[in-house]
Amino acid sequence: MEFTFTEEQLMIQDMAASFVEEVSTSEAVRAAMISELGYDAGVWQRITEELCWQALPVDEADGGLGLGFVEMAAMLEQTGRRLLCSPFFATVCMALYAAKQCPASEAKQSLIEAILGGQTAAFVHTDGRGHWQDLSALPRCESGLINGQASHVINGDSADWLVVAVNEAEGCALYLVAGDAEGVSRSSLVTMDQTRRLASLDFAGVSGQRLCDAANGAAIVHVTLELARIGAAAELVGVAQQSLDSSVAYILERVQFGRTIASFQAVKHKCADIMVKLESSRSALYYAACVADEFMAGSTSLAALQEAASIAKAYASEAAFFAAGVGIQLHGGVGITAEYDIQLYFKRARAQEAYLGLPHWHRERLAAMLLDGDAA
Amino acid sequence: MEFTFTEEQLMIQDMAASFVEEVSTSEAVRAAMISELGYDAGVWQRITEELCWQALPVDEADGGLGLGFVEMAAMLEQTGRRLLCSPFFATVCMALYAAKQCPASEAKQSLIEAILGGQTAAFVHTDGRGHWQDLSALPRCESGLINGQASHVINGDSADWLVVAVNEAEGCALYLVAGDAEGVSRSSLVTMDQTRRLASLDFAGVSGQRLCDAANGAAIVHVTLELARIGAAAELVGVAQQSLDSSVAYILERVQFGRTIASFQAVKHKCADIMVKLESSRSALYYAACVADEFMAGSTSLAALQEAASIAKAYASEAAFFAAGVGIQLHGGVGITAEYDIQLYFKRARAQEAYLGLPHWHRERLAAMLLDGDAA
Amino acid sequence: MKLSFSAADEAFRAEVAAWLEDNLSGEFEAIRFRGGPGDEHVFVEERKAWEQRMAEGGWTCIAWPEAHGGKHASIEQQVIFNEEYARAGGPGRVGHIGETLMGPTLIEFGTPEQQAKYLPGIRAGREFWCQGYSEPGAGSDLGNVKTRAVFDETTQQWCINGQKVWTSLAHESHYCFVVARTDPSQVGHKGLGFFMVPMDQPGVTVRPIEQLTGTAEFNEVFFDDAVCGADDILGAPGQGWAVAMALLGFERGVSTLGQQMLFQNELDEIIRVAKANGAASDPSIRQRIAEAHMGLKTMRYNSMRMLSGGDGSQLSREAMIYKLYWSSWHRNLGKLAMDVMGEQAEVLQAAPYELGRLQSMFLFTRADTIYGGTNQIQRNLIAERALGLPREPRGQS
Amino acid sequence: MKLSFSAADEAFRAEVAAWLEDNLSGEFEAIRFRGGPGDEHVFVEERKAWEQRMAEGGWTCIAWPEAHGGKHASIEQQVIFNEEYARAGGPGRVGHIGETLMGPTLIEFGTPEQQAKYLPGIRAGREFWCQGYSEPGAGSDLGNVKTRAVFDETTQQWCINGQKVWTSLAHESHYCFVVARTDPSQVGHKGLGFFMVPMDQPGVTVRPIEQLTGTAEFNEVFFDDAVCGADDILGAPGQGWAVAMALLGFERGVSTLGQQMLFQNELDEIIRVAKANGAASDPSIRQRIAEAHMGLKTMRYNSMRMLSGGDGSQLSREAMIYKLYWSSWHRNLGKLAMDVMGEQAEVLQAAPYELGRLQSMFLFTRADTIYGGTNQIQRNLIAERALGLPREPRGQS
């Protein structure tokens, strides 16, 4: 048992931290989030060409780095911490991980190569219910043609490639569709959190290449969602950390009633409460990332993955929302102005808390595991 | 609209407060709670002979004072505040109020006279589920003979008279049974909170006088429970008030790190949080007591009574448990010793929070009113 | 203790309701339910016209003495008016600060000349006021006033320099009441004056502050050699703190019940959404909706106690908890709204950043626990004033 | 970062489990799962005998260096031992304070003579220790020591006068380590000494403190001219604070995982009750059981990080939150247990006041957030040490 980062993992994290701090300044985030794409294409180019982050989870045999989800979580914690507007999450943590689980095929190969080459991808699936577990509302695919809608698709408006979950007669399958394929209409959504671009997609008789059939489709979708939950938890840990750090910096400087705000015990205790939630979320995140790697290696069960993902996602969501909410409060009047960044973290925390299931949904899922089975 | 006590109500409350403070000292409570009866019979005698509290809600025509539930709540707040061990709640707030709702009969008349004369009574009904709404588990009555069990009956071990809710073939009815009637076996329960004696009762072919038949029985039981919830809320407001007062007194005296504990902002804010819950509960209580009077006067609906009772009971429960729990914390190490009284308040708050429905049960009841009906 | 209103009060209620129904129509239909907290920047011209309509109907300043054009309305009548106003969807009151804060303060502290100069404009719904209390960097520390006022013997005017912040409706107001230091040798609560300063002058500059909602309800106001007359100081130099505190004392009270009607509208909308999208069958959401309902009811009961409790000159226990209670409740309501909305919570009405009503409410509630004394300050006040616990020490720096 | 244990560690686990299965039987069957927090007063003689059985098997003091009779067990092995011990229902350790606190402190600060005098008795499970830190009225303020130690040149002994409180197992212990002031001219952390005082002497009186549970896990200990030898001071006079703090540093660590196994047992029992009485179908209870499960899992992950984090000499971020985290979690578990038990929560096992296991746990958890540094103190520590916020000012009085 070794529950700390290795030297290599620490190095990856430090490099990611430095890079993101450099490119994802407050000004950069604010420019990217109202831009056409929703992210800075130049930064994405640096990520894919200089840093090769997209190669991280690709098997070495396929030209990647062959690293695991622990490394992915370490990186996402840093991108979340700086609210990096980027197609990294959609492309690598979602689409690429979905593809990794598919059986070998030309479509799979071409998608992995495209991503390695710097192209973007999105994982297309929603259920309109927030937790995304319900597969009944997916677009339908008959005779190779896809019809239907999906909403809240991360980077779905601009992705070069779409990995689309559909329902065929036999069940859920995955297709690879070009972002600009005929019959695909895409529009970005105007969202409260502007640091992550969402889109609604309409498929009208669209054809694509099948990545997997109904034998594996549902399982792959569900595993991809669990991994996305852990990835989202990693970003949320970063959001919570930065909310705490920026608030602590503010209260140490700000003087009221002749004292720094930081000297008020009630303020100190609020910060301590944030830290308890934050560090606990981080522990739950690291554990879940380890479980993700074990699952991908075939050495643990889907139930274990679900349990770890629910714990990490629920805790990190609550930590981030609490940290950013208290952060606004600690900032006082300026906390709710557009000028300070804490409100951006607050909105991101809110959006991501709801993404893939609110905390109480995750608790009920855990309760079902604990209480409704046969085990005592 | 006049949402404050009248002069007369203030006088009643002040007199009750002085009397209870005198007779229900810490030593007195500790002696009474381990005594055979669970209360001091001499104090009960003073209450019924000198103060005539039992006459409070009896109609003037029947020889009572003809006062309402606002006065009842004002008194119970004071008895709760000093943890007065007494059959007052069971006899007056429950059995007498049940009798008041029954149609005129010899049984009703004799019970009211007995209570006016200083005898005690208990209201016998449980469902084993804590909220007591379920009437299916009541003792059965066939051919005038009562068979079955009831548990958690307040003062049921010693009451002179029992008002027993039973199921007859036609539905729920109420019987008046002598406490020492043949076939009645009673045993007191060993309980965590020792300031209110509970008993389990067994009825084996017991006969009594019918107070009301199945035409009114269920309605009377349900109204009696709502009134008991408001009465319990009143006691809980008293519990919360004294938990706060004794804790504030302690922290103002106690010095740590060269300062009174009361000077620590975190401690101050905890006290402020208690006060918010306490005063809100008090407002909800007063409102509910007014609604109780309106209901008894026929000028409002059962739904309004249920709503007000649920709000008062849920809030007062949470306020008292919070106040006593934080109170222990503010007392520090001595808070969990048997020597200090705060632990008695804590146990009473716990017991009474659960009595007649935990807060989340009341919330769900309110949610059903708000969400499951036809109104928008 | 009784819950019902008298027959006379119920008749008053009917009168208010009828007038509102008659008048909140036609040209004013569009501003129903608009202009409340978080929405103060909309329909300003229409809402000013509405103030004048109200004045013509005799519905401005009803609590004022009859000598100043009011109705000397009882507490019950004020409660009823505010409830009916909110129920009818009466728009956010542009004249609120003048009517409920400045007016009563002038009536208590003003000279007859000052009263004659300022009260009629307020009563007529034609002159609007804004506040100049908070300063940048001072936050909840109202005594930390750096704005200075110097009496210029030559011009016989007060000359004011400094900056105020969190001033709502500044650009719509004719006057600003400004707390400024008249004696620079004093600190804290001493050496302050309370000034009534015309906004339309070269020395006053207003700069909107963009909020997290993308809108700008508040402003910074800069005073650079701004002036007001020798008679435009309320009370004497040095009495500014006492006047300012008295003004804040008028802030609490009957308007709370109107505020609660707005809250009820929001909760009703949440319940509608929950029923429509199925969230009403989620047990955790049900618990939270019930909690919101309980909290709002109890807020009302708190207010009823507060309003029934004597002459209102001393702050009762239930009054002291009021701000902390409602702001925390409202903040939780905002989160509940989002969780009930589900995936749609994230999707706005339109580009670039047009928030729906519940979305705007959610974001704006984060200000509720900050403005008007943060929740931390409120807890200090409760602990110190209501419970008699030691005061927080002031720092040395 | 990996979750699995090495093959050698798994072999060690099997060895521990087998030994416990063989030995926690027969005469020791009755003490399985007994003697834990809130239950420390039961089966004391049997548990002392058990300590000796453990010692014979080589399972006391496994973390100590081999030179002192230990196994120099790795962190992983200590974790495994504690987990298996708790899983098997190993009774509350009477020798815990000697093994995990006094022993390591003696090994770090003691002279060879002191080590030879005291360590073997601890290792053999024959000599038990209790602590004398807290004083009446001092609470969490450990530096507020009024107990005095004076060296008597005539008898060549230290003479100790004062009172300690919250001392568990005092009447069962052979020795007490006592922090006492050697230099009465000093205050706070200065001028203290750390003494090892025999309990069996006329100058030492033990008085049990009855708790809200009706039992007495803690005691007051009175020192009236109590004595210990010239060599029974650990470190020099004046170094008492440093030694005392080092001792507390040994308190955290691997035992946390064993504690968590006890918590897991409690949670399992709650789940059993919930399934049996139908509370498991109550949505609010389901949320809270899930929360308890999540919290306990996360507590374990926190411990794993803490134990994997370097040499343990500096308190890591996750270590600093540990006490606050578990005590708050456990307090909530206690309330959950009661709410799950429903009406039966109120009914005790027997007269006069025999609490069931979950009832006792519920009441005793209210002590968890107080002893060993209240939650308030823990938050101060986190804010000041981990986040670098200003320290609370000490008062003047």
C-alpha cells in the first residue's frame, strides 16, 4: 500500500500546475469563456504539441504514454484549480477513455490517432435528468442512421469528433461521427458557468462508424460516466483548493475594525471547515483514481468503481460549493462583483456539482448498495 | 392581529415560572426521576390544590378556568425549562384535551371531575413507529372487552385513569379505564431520559366506559396528537432556553487561555445560532398555539392545525437538540459528567425530538401537503 | 394573542387590493413583479411613473404623520399594505429609501425648513434618494469613514470629498445622504456629520459595479469637491453617527412582510417547477421544499412577534435575529431552486448572460448574507447585545 | 500510488488473524468487542490477563525497536495489526497508554536506566500507565499547569502536589505520567517537568467521575505530597512541555485504522437495525446511512494518506484534520443510531441505567468532540498551523 504520489506523478502534477498557472490567468479565462470556441485554440495547440497531455492515457503500443487515471486526476486537479477553458476533459477524460474500452476497430484506431494528433472529441450522451444513468432517451440508430437529440454535451459545439451513444434495436451502441458530418446541427448553450462550454446537438439521419455494438455499449457508457465523475471530482478539488487559497490571501490582507479579517475566529474556523472538506475530498479522489486504474486493469468490480466514484464526486462537489460559497462570503462585498474571480469558481462549482448527479443522488445510489442487497 | 401575550397570559407564565423554579431544582429533578412514581406527589398536590393548573383548559361551565392553548403553551414552556417531573402533560395536555373533544357522557364528566379533583390520567396510544399516526396497532375492543398492548405511554404506570384508544369493528373508539382495573398490567420503562416516565401497558379482557365511538374516535385521537405535538414543542422551547441560559452563564465564568470562554468569537457565534433557532421555534410555537385555539373554536381546519403543529414540533425539536448538544460542547469536559444538568436537558431533548415524529417525518408530512395535492 | 385582523383592518386590506388591481394595469402591467432585489436595474422610468401614480392615490408614505402627507397608518395597516402590494406584484419601489429611511429620519431630526424642503418631493414620488454609508475597504465597519466634509466660510457651503460604495439607484436619485467626517481629528463614531447632497452636480460621479449576475444594481459614488448648502446637514456636526444609526433603525420592520411575499412568490415558482419536472417526487428535494416552507412561515411568525412587540424603539430578541434568519433562508432557497431545476438550472434565457428569475435569485442571494451587515456581524450583534457576551476587541492597526 | 499490500504484508496479516482467532477464545471469548470507548470500565481483570497473553505471543509493542522487545513493525504492519485486532473484536487495550504513548516517549527521551526500569513492564503487559495532563478548570489549555513538583534535598525525591482530571484507568494503573511545574516563577509552557509517578502510595488519591452514561471512565487524581524518585523525571526540569508535546505526537497514527474498524462495527449494527425495523426504507435515513458510510470510507483514505506521508515527524494537512473529522463523524453516527432505532432508542437494557451498545455510543460521542482538544481547538490549530492565519490572542487575566 502506497497512498502518495510517486516522484513521477509529482513531476507531472507540478508541470501541469506551472503550465496552467501561466496560461490560465484570470484575464485568459475571461477572454476564453466568451470566445467563439469557449477555449483558447493556441493553448490547446501547446497542450497537444508541446506537452502531449492527450497522449497520457493512450497505451504505449498506440503511441501514447500509457499512464493511468491517477495521473489524469492529478492533472485535472490543476486544470480545475485555474478554471482552464479547454477541450481536454471532453476529449481525453471522456471520448478517449470511451474509445479505450471499445474493441479494436478502424474507427477506434482513427479516433485515437486523431486525438493524438491534436484533434478534439466529445462524448455525446445525456438523459435530461442530470445524473445521465438513464439510457432510454439516447438518439436512436436504425439502418446505420442516427436520429435524435442530446444536450449538455461538453464541447459538443466545436469537437472535431463525436463519440455518440445511441440506442439500436439490440441496445446501446457507440458511433464515431465527424463533428461536421451531414445532418449534425450543433449549437452552444448560454450557461451560468461560462468556463466549460456545453452544446445541444441534433442528429437528423447522420451516419458514422460503429465503435462498439450493443454487446458492450451500455457497459462502456456506464464506465465512461464513472470515470468522468472521478475526473469531475478532480477538477472540483482544484476548484475548492483555489477558492480556499484566494480567500485566505484576501482575508490576510483585508483590514476591518482595525484587524485583518483573518484574525476573527469565526473566519478562521470557516477556513478550517473548508480545509477539512477539501482534504477529505482529495483523499476520496485519490482513492477513486486508484480504483479506476484497478478497474481498467480488470482487478476490481464495477460496483467498487461506482462506490468510489460516488464518494469522490459527492464529497468534492460539496467541498467545492462550500469553499466557493464561503469564499464569496469571506470576500465580503467584492465577492459578488464581476471583478473578483471567486464568483467564477462559485459558478463552476455549482455547475459541476449538478453534472452527472447531485450529491444526494449519489448518496441514494450508495444507500441502495448498502441497504437493498442481501449482504448484512 | 396581536401576536404577544396579554397581561393575563404574562401573569400566568410568570407565576408558573416562579413556582417551577422553586420546586424543580436540580436536586428535586434528580430525586423525582429515580423515584417510584417518577414525580414528586407533593408537588403535584400543590399544583392541583394551590395552583389549579389542571383546571386551566376546563370549560368554566364545568368548573374550570376556560383558558386556551396559548396559556397551556406558556405553562409548558416553563415546566420544560426546569425539567419538571410531573403528570401535568399526560393528564391535562393529553387526557383532558382528548376528553374535551368527546361528546357529553357520564364517563367524560367523571374523568373531568376526577382530574379537577387532582387525580392523574394518561392517554394510551402508540403505534411502535414513533410518529403515532398509524392506528392499526391499537388494542382491540370486542364486546366491551379490551385486549392488546401499548408502549411508551407517558405516566401510564401510575395514572389513576387511562384514556385508551382502541379499535372496534367500526373503527377507532376511546374508553375510560381505571388505572387499577382488572386485567391491566403496567410496567414502567427504563428510559434514557429519566425526567418523563414512560410505561408499557397490557390489557387482558379489560372493561371500561366508552368516551366516544368510532364516529369520532380517530378524529379525536389525531387532534389530541396534534395538540400534544404543540405541547411538546412548548416544553422543548423551554429546554432550549435553559440549555442556552445555563451555557451562557457557564462560559461567562469559565476562563481559558486567560480569557473567558465567552470572549471567543466561535463560542459567541454558536450561542447566536442557538438563539436564532430558539426564537424562531418560539414564534412557531406561539403561532401553533393560536391555531390550536382557533381549531378548538371551530374556526380553522385540521390541515392548518397539522401544518402548524408540524412546524412547531420540528423546529422546537431541532432547536432543543442543537441547544443542548452545543451546550454540552460549551461546557467542555464537565458537560458530559453526571454532575452538571446540561446532560439531562440533552437527553430530554433527544427523547422529545423523537416523540410523535422526528423532524424529517414532519417535513415529509408538510411536503405531501405542498406537493401532492391539487393546489399549485 | 390572536391571529386575525380587525374588521377595519380587513376593510383597509380590501381598499388597498382594489386600488392596486385598478392601477397595476395598462401601462403598468409590464412592471408587475419586476424591479425587486437583483432586478433593480429594469423599467426604471416606468417605476418612477408608478411612484407618482402611487402618490396621487395617496399610497406613498402611508406611515408618515398626516401633517407630512401620510396616513399615520398603524403597524397592522402597514403590514397589510406591504402584503397586498407584494401579492399584487407591485414593482420594486424606487422611492423606498426616501419613504422608509430618509423621511422618518427627517421627521425625527430635521428642522421645519429641512422637512419642508425635502419631504414633499418624497411624498409626491418625484424625488428619489440613495445612501452614502459604506466606503471602499470599510465593509461592515460603518464607523470607518474617510469621506470628509469641510464648511467653506466663503461660499457658506459644505464641501465634500471622498468615496462611497454599494449605493443602489445612485444614477436615478436626486439626493444622496452622506455620512462624512466633519472633525478630522476624530476617529470611529465621533466627529461625523450627516449630509443631504444633490446628485446632479459636477462634483458627484457615479460608477456602476458589475455583479456576478452581469447586472449592476450597485454603484460607487465619488465626491470631488461636491457641495451642499449650510442647511443641508441633518443634526449638528458631530451628531452624524447618531442620525445614521437612527436611520438604520427605521430600516427594519413592516417591509419585512412585503419581502416575505416576494419570497413566497419565489417558493411558489420552485414548487411549480418541481411538480412539472418530477423533482417533487425526489425525497431529498421534498425535505428541502418542506424546510423552505417551514422557514418562510416561521419568518412570518417572527415578524408578527416583532411588529406586535411594543413601540419598536428597542430592538427585541426576534428583531435581532431577523436579518441573519432571512438571509440564510434565502441563500438556501437559491440553492434549492437550482437543484430543483436540474439540468435546466445551467441554461440561461439568452445571450450574452440573461438570467432567468430563479437563476438571478440564486446568484443574488449570495449578496444577502453580506450587505446590511454580514452574517458574521449579525452573529456578533446577537451574541453581544442579546446575550450579553463580551464584545469583539477592535484591533490596534 | 497503489492500494494493495505486498505479499509479505498479507502473510503478516494472516499470521495476526490466526493468532487472534486461536487466542481470543475460551477464557477470552467474553471480552471480545468489549472495553472500547465508553465501555472501558468492564472486564478489567480479564483484559489485564489478555495483555499478558498478548505479550507472551509477542503482540504487545510491535512498533517498538527490537532492542526493547518490539518487532520494529512497519507502518503497513501496524495498520494491518490494528485492523485485524479490531476485526477480531480484540478488547479495549488496558496497556494502550504505556505501549503507544509512554513507551515511545521513554525510548526517545529516557536514559538507559529509565528505559530498563519501565519498558519491560509495559512490554510484558504487567505494568499499566495513565496520564496526568489536564487540570480542573484548565480544559484544553494544557499549558495552564498548577500542579507543582519540588525536589526534596533531604529525601532526594520529587514531591508533587496538585490535581489532574480526565485520567482514564487511573485506579488500574501502576504509574501516572504527570506534567508539573518545577519553577513556580514561570507560567505557561515554561518551567515544567515530566514525572513518572507510582500510583500505589498514600499521596495519590483517585476519584471516579460519573459521566452522563452513568459509568465512570475518567477520574480525578489528587496528589498530596505524592513522591517519585530523583530519576523519575523524563528530561530535565524545564523540558516538561517539550516531552509532553512529543508524547502527544505519538498519539496519532496507526491506531486510527483500528478505531475505524470499531466504527465500522457500529455502522454495521446500525444497518442491521435499519433493515430489521424498516428504517432502511426511509429516504432521509438512507441519505444519512450513505453519508455515514462515505464518511467512514473517507476517514480511511485520510488515514492512508497520513500514514503514507513520509516520516510522520511533521504533521501533514490530512493529519491535522483527523481529530475534527472523526469526532464530528462519530457524533453524527450516534444521532443516526438513535434515529434508526426509533422508539426503542429510548428504552434501556435494564435498570437502573444499563445502556445498550448504540445508546452508550450515542451518549459517549458527545465527549469525542471535547476530549483530546475540543473541536474549537482543532479548528484553531488547522487555521493557524495549516493555513497560516493569525493566532488567537491570549487573554491578560
